Amino acid sequence: MDKFINKTKVRYTILLFLFLATVFNYADRATLSVVAPFMSKELGFDPEMMGLAFSSFGISYVIMQIPGGWLLDKYGSRLVYGVALIGWSVVTMFQGTIYLFAAPLMALIVLRLLMGAIEAPAFPANSRLSVQWFPNKERGFVTSVYQAAQYISLGIITPLMTIILYTWSWHYVFYYIGAIGIVLGVFWLMYVQDPFRHKRINQQEIDYIKEGGGEPLLGIKEEKQKYTFSQIKQVCVNRMMIGVYIGQFCVTSITWFFLTWFPTYLYQAKGMSILKVGLVASIPAIAGFAGGLIGGMFSDYLLRKGYSLTYARKLPIICGMLLSCVIVTANYSGSEVVVVAAMSIAFFAKGFGNLGWCVLSDTSPKEVLGVAGGVFNMCGNLASIVTPLVIGYILSTTQSFDYAILYVGSMGLIGLVSYVFIVGPLDRIKIRPVAIA
């Protein structure tokens, strides 16, 4: 490693941008969950209507995954991600104006659909940039950092949103969070670049990334190849990837409970004030952040110690999914302490095992990382449609969160079964390109 002693460390600045962009990616998604109790009361939305509003984001988000991945492969992560960040932040601001429309629910649904479509390339771009900027031995940590951003968003931005809500009104939550995202998007476009185009990186850092299994030259037009649908199908539809897709759906189901119905659960089912909701909601998020970082570092540690890629990635995932089932204990206690502890342990476990994107980076062909990431994210985020609708239906039918919590807890068990019995050994998929004439 001596020959890399003078390498630059631009990749860590890129990681900071990935982290911040993902924080506000999730903050914009979570705005509606924070304001839901007040918005629904003011505008007359019942639980099923709110469930539809929550899930509308996921509908367009899922539909646009493959087109979003194609845009990344064609135009690169820097441009697509930066423009998307500004775009979805503008849409977030407009959600604060729905009370001005004759049909506010329809306006909200349209805006959530638009936001979901614009956000679609974000996580495939995170995965693509991690392959471009980091060697294999650092990628578990990198994935855990940008995955952990969702917990920081919930843990820090959610209390900020409740303070804005308490001080002014629900409209201003959308205005302020959206405005911050626009500013961040401008800075992204000013600084973020591919490794071979970045002015501050030196050749030693590029060599370090490349020799460690990264792809710093990904995106050079001369190296691009043409791939047919049948070849892309080989990447996306095989036993290993199907198992990974199922696991990601389960992990994302847990995430979307916290992103949508969790504040309402604390406010209505547990009778907490809105300010207390902001504080309490941050506790599981902080636990999830810790779990995410520890899980990624633990996976990389196993890899450095000589364990196989399969063992190093799957062990944290399986353990995390098993432990996440503890969320169901919240149904059997009226104690706020027990409920928050159960939620925190479950979210810690979910973070610890949230290495799906890392698995994707380790197994997908570099030539179609955008499309592969789009398919992966599409399958995982079917949960963003299903989870809000299922919970909304359960609440309307039973007037209780008990079965909703049971549904969320069952996702950990299903994900565990998928990784144990379906995924099998992890290995990079290879396809044969058709050279452009």
C-alpha cells in the first residue's frame, strides 16, 4: 500500500455529498408523515385517503426505476442526480400549497406522483457512484453511510419538522425542507464529478480505487457497449437476484412504516403530543443509524479477515432481519418505554442488515449498474406502495395498529427466509456485450 501513500481523498467528499443528498431524499419523503395528523384534520382526509396519498409516491417511484437507471447509464450520476435533487425539492415546496386547490387530495396525489418519479434515480446513482469512487474493501462502509442517512433524516430532520409545524403550520414544513434541498442540489452540481473528470483527484487515488476493484473510468464513452434486453434479463432475473429483491422488499417495508405511519401511530395510538412525537420518533432513527454504520463496518471487517463475500455480506443481513421481528412486542405493552425500545431495537436491526445495495454493487456487471440498480430499487420499493395501503386498510377496518405492527414484523422473517434459502452464494454476474459497430 506504500505506493498509494500520497493519494488524495476526494472520494470522502463525494461520500459526504451522497450522505447529505440521501438525508434530504428521505426528509422530503417524510414531510407528509410528519404533517399528516394536522393536514388530514384540516382538509378532511380519512386513513384510507392518507394511505393513498402516502403510496402514490411509491407508484411513480417504482415505475420510473428502470427509466431512471437508463438515464444514469446514459448521462451519468452527477448530472442526473443533481437535477433530480433540485426537481424533487421544488415539488416538495409545492405540496405546501395544496390547500389552495379545489381538490386538495388530488393535488397532493399528483405532486407525490411527480416527486416519486423524480426521486427514482437517487439510490441507483448512490450505488453507481460508490462503484466509481471506492474500492471493494471500503464499499460496505460507504453503503452503510448513505443508507444510514435515512436514519439521520428521521432522527434530526423529523424533530426539526415538528418544531416548524408547532411554531407555524404544516405548510411551512414543505417550504423549508424543499428550499434546503434546492440549495444542496446547486452545490452538488458545482462540486460532484466522475473520478476521471474531477479536478482535485490525483492519479494515485484513481489507481487505488481501480486496483481495489472500483471502476473510476466508468462512464467513458469509448468504453461503452451495447446490451440487448435478453442480456439485461440475465442480470435481473436469476435465483440470486430474485432472493435479493425479496429481501429488499422486506427491508423497505420496515422503512416505509417509519416514513409514513409511525408519527401517526405515536400521536393517535399512544396519545403523544406532536412535539413529543418528534423527539420519540428520533430515538429509533438514531438506533437505526448506529445499526447501519456497525453493520457496514462489520461486513467490511469480515471481508478483510479473509471471509468469503457471501459470508461477509449475508451474515449481517440475516442477523438484522431476525432481530427486526422484535417490533411485534410493541403490541403487548402499554408502556411507552417498552414500545420505544422495541421500535429502536427493530430499527437498529434493520440498519445492521441493510446491505442490499452493497450486495447489488458486488454482484452486478459494471456496464449496466444503472439499470440493475433500477430493477433492484423497483422491486424493493414496491413496499412503498404496498405498506402504506395495507396499513391504511388495516386502520380503517380494525381501528387499531396491532395488525399493522404484526405485518411490519413479519417482513423481517420473510426476508431472512429469502436470504437463507433463495439467494445462495454471492458472485458477480457476467454478461457478454455486443460491441457497437
